[in-house]
Amino acid sequence: QKDDLPEIWRQLIEAGFETGHAYAKALRMAKTCVGSTWCRYGVGDSVGLGVELENRYKGIRTPHKMKFGVSGCTRECSEAQGKDVGIIATEKGWNLYVCGNGGMKPRHADLLAADIDRETLIKYLDRFMMFYIRTADKLTRTAPWLE
């Protein structure tokens, strides 16, 4: 029943669950594939990296919603190149893609850095996020901002 919702939410929060950012101008989610943990093609821990990124950027306000995709191999099951930030594991590290989107005018993301280690990836992503936040007009997604 609708009247039960406040109590249900209270119990979920007490159990450690968080409410999402379904409508916020912030990181919505990091979509991941199952990665090297469960997939025979996986060369990178996409789930672990996705969780780390969600926790790192959770609640940071951005000019518009942001979506991340993290794939454990170049098969790209998380559709990383169609996200604002896409990360794809390679045999040599991680490829970082930026400014992609789906929707009415889909755009593949641009490769910002190739075969970088996890620490460098986070450093580049921090800088990309700050540059986008400081220079994009309100309600501008990353793809049109780049254009």
C-alpha cells in the first residue's frame, strides 16, 4: 500500500541501501557488465571499478545528468561508448571515452586516453569532470558541450 512506503524506505535505509539519483543533475549510475569476475572474455574488473566510480562521484552536482559505462573487455556489453563517460578494459589497462550519448541524436564517445592504469584513469576522470562542471552551461549534456 502507498501508506506503507515511508516505513519501507526507513527499513531499506537502515539496511544500508541508498536512494538513487533518478532525476538529479548528477551521476545517475555506472552501468557495468559482469567483467573478469564472471565472464570468460573479461580482462578487467568492471563491476569493482563501476562501484568505485559511483561512490567517488556520488552526489556531485553537474550541469546535466551523467551516465557512466564500464566494460570488462572490448565487446563492450555495458555500451560504454554511448555514455557521457565510457571505460573499456583492454589487455594493457583501460580506455577512457568521453562525451557519448544515446537518445534522438546518438553519438559515440571520443577516446580521451588509451591503455592507462587505474590510478591514471581516476586522475583523468577527475579532471574531465571538473572541467565539464566548470565550463558547461546548465542543462547541457557532455556531447553537445563538446561540439
